[in-house]
Amino acid sequence: EPEVTQTPSHQVTQMGQEVILRCVPISNHLYFYWYRQILGQKVEFLVSFYNNEISEKSEIFDDQFSVERPDGSNFTLKIRSTKLEDSAMYFCATRSGQAYQPQHFGDGTRLSIL
Amino acid sequence: KQEVTQIPAALSVPEGENLVLNCSFTDSAIYNLQWFRQDPGKGLTSLLLIQSSQREQTSGRLNASLDKSSGRSTLYIAASQPGDSATYLCAVEDSGTYKYIFGTGTRLKVLA
């Protein structure tokens, strides 16, 4: 069965550095999402992306964050000037354009900010 | 604003018991409802998806029901096993934006 692939599985970064989290969607999926889960807390929506633009973003997704699909395959989440509180598991999800189909989640990237 | 609540927060049962996990949501305008399993430090494993027009879905020992009008879903696990120990998450898909809103989960421990 096709899978959503996320890389890296674990990223350790110094505070203040920039990180890029990568996601390879399932082929022919059209809708892309990023979620995050801080340790011990619930999974929270960050942003949705369709037709090369942001469809919706949460209040968490401020100017520090950006998303793009630069080459038509990878879907990336960039976090500029990372802070300690950015430490979390980040999940990518993708969905086809067909009605009532679920989002498919990747295994996540664990981001640790030191 | 949609809010998703899961009760109980934690549950410990002896092996072999049948159990019910509850999920409630405040806005009935949902597209899908999905149940996930999450092992510690791991990703989300999809268990069951219920479309908004459906009442229930079954997979093996799992059965999920949906009552959209009352804002409730239950996940029934039959004949629980130690391997079922995990956190179970309920997520509703907003019908306007298609984003998922997750509950805080039920942490299940099945004792051998």
C-alpha cells in the first residue's frame, strides 16, 4: 500500500537554527497537511496546502513557519530561528481529491531543539 | 470551534475483557471520523474511518460507531490482548476545511 514518507525520522538542532522537514506524499494526492504533537500533548493542526498555496493555517503557524512544494514531489515544512518550544513530533498527511477518503499520515519527524 | 474530548484518559484492564472508548465532539458538522492507535514515541496507525453518513465500521476485534447528531463515537475492542496496549486517538475531520481535530487520547493498558 502506498505510504507517506517523512525524512529525517529524528532531527536535533541548536536553538536559533533553521530546519527543513521533508515529506513525500502518496502519488496523485492533492491535499497536504502538517500537524505537530508536543510530548504528552494532543496532535495539533498546523497548515493545509492545496494547488501550491496555503488553504488554512492555525494560530501556531506564524511567520516562523513556511511550507512549499518546490519540485512537485517533496512537501516541506521550514522552521526559521527554532525555539525550545518547537521540540515536537511533526506529522505530514496527504489526501486524494476523492470524496470521503481519509488523510494518510507519515511516521513523523521527531524534532529536538537544544 | 470544534473540540474533541476522549473519556477515559487512561484505562487498565485484564486480558480478555471487552472495552469501550468514548469520543465526543462539539460540532456535528464533520466530514469523517477516524480512530488511530499510537504507540509511545511512534506515529499514528489508522484503525477505522467512519464517513459522516455511516453509523459504524468494523475491522477484526474493533468496532467503531458514530452518532453525529449527539456528537459521539465509541470504539469497542473485543477480547482485549496485551498487544492492544497503546494510546487510542479519535480525530474528526472538519467539513469546511478538511483539517483533522484530535482528541487527547485514551491510554490503554491490557494486563496479561
